[in-house]
Amino acid sequence: MSITAALVKELRDRTGAGMMECKKALTETDGDIDQAIENLRKAGAAKADKKASRIAAEGIIAIEISADAKSGVILEVNSETDFVAKDDSFKTLVTKIASRILVSNPANVDELNSLALSDDDKTTVDEAREALIGKIGENIQVRRFMRFSTDHTLGMYQHGLKIGVVVEMKGGDIALAKDIAMHIAASRPLCINESQVPKDELEKEKIIFTAQAKESGKPDNIIEKMIAGKIKKFINEVTLLGQSFVKDPDTNIAKLLESKNAEVVSFICYEVGQGIEKKKENFAEEVMAQVKD
């Protein structure tokens, strides 16, 4: 059977594979496009398995909020290099995955990977990921996500594609929620208020502050005040409500929210590659490793 340009284009549109790969796949199946798609997916899965051990610490943080600001999702999908993270095919896949999460509310990444990418595309999320690995040649992993559903208001802020914040806020408005999300991206509070500060963190700081205060040689009653002052300062630094608002350092977040009759119920901040140990490689060796693959 003659392999026409139109047939090659159709296969490319349906799989995202390269032009030459599509032509080869169609030639091998004598123009059977369904069999060619299956073969390309198998090839993609094989490449994905081969590259799965590579560290993927770059990528994108994606956020999608429903029109009524009652539902939302924050998602991290990783690639090996920042170059791939900027690729339009990669960004499109991440956007589609975020939309799937918002609609389907999967329980975890494994369940998400088994879902159809969209109502119009029955390719699963994992199959789409493997196909893109086959096309791009890098390890790609859906790392984590969180889905929100609330009776309150969701606001969000993204700093480029590397940092994303979602805030759930009672009262106030979308503009205030966005300002709070932007503040969180810049100031990185550990939690909302003093009661949520991890006890081990507080105890660790108290030990350090006590040792520092005792070195001063001052009386015990003064040392106690010094320790109390340092602990109070630490709590203000790590809690959202205690921090000075980045857009107006003369007021803190607690006062800002009070003035707007608003309350932050929860927040989440994702940063690309957070907690992943990045592997340092010689650039020339890295290029040769990819050539060998």
C-alpha cells in the first residue's frame, strides 16, 4: 500500500510522534494506522521504561481553578531539563492533565495515570506521557497534585512556571486571595498560625535560642525574656498571619485579613523539583549519554 503524506500526517496528529517515525510505522504495518498507533505506543512505553531511572527535577507547576472559584487543582509534572519544560508539547500535556484532575478528582497519581486524557481523547494519561517521552527523549513524570473543593473562595498565584500557590479563603474576594497567594510565594510561611507550627521545629529553635541567650552572661530573668522574644520573632517569621505583607510591610497578614473580614482556611505552595536531589553531570558526558540512547 502506498503511504501518502495525508496518512502520515493523520498518524502524527493522533500520536505526536515524529514524521519519520510515523512513516516508518505505517510502512511496517502496510498502512494500517491503528496497528501503527499500537506499535508506536509500545515503542514509547519501551523508551519510557528505559528512561524511568533518570532524575527528573525540572518541569512545570500548573494550576487550574473553576469559573466559580470553588474547585481547583495544583499539579507538578517533571522533566529532566528546563529546555523540555518550555516545550509546547510538554506544556500542552500538563494543561490537559490538570483539566483531567479537575473534572475527575482522582485519588492519587496512579489513579490519574489510568484515566483518559480527556473526554475526546481516550489515550490514558500514562500513554500520553510515554508517547511524549518517545518523541522528546527525556524522562517525564507526573509527580504530585492536590485538588480543592470548597464552599469558600480559591485564589492562586504563579511565579512563572516554577512556583505555584493556591489559597482557600473565607470571606474577602478573589483579588485578596491572589494577593495572599503572591505573598506566600514570596515569603514561604510554614503554616497559617502559631497553633500549626510543628512542635519539633519550635523545640529545636528554643534549644538554639536558650544556648545563645546563656552565652550573654545576663541574669536568668533577662535570659527568659530574651528567649521569649526570639521565639515570638521566629513564630512571626514562619506563620502566615505573623508575617509582614509583601505589598505593605507596615501591616501584617493578620491585620490585613481582619480589615477585609477574611480568613485563610488553607494554602499549598509547590515549587518545581522541591525535595528532589538533582544529579550533577558533566555536560559533555550528558550529551554523549543521550546520543547513545
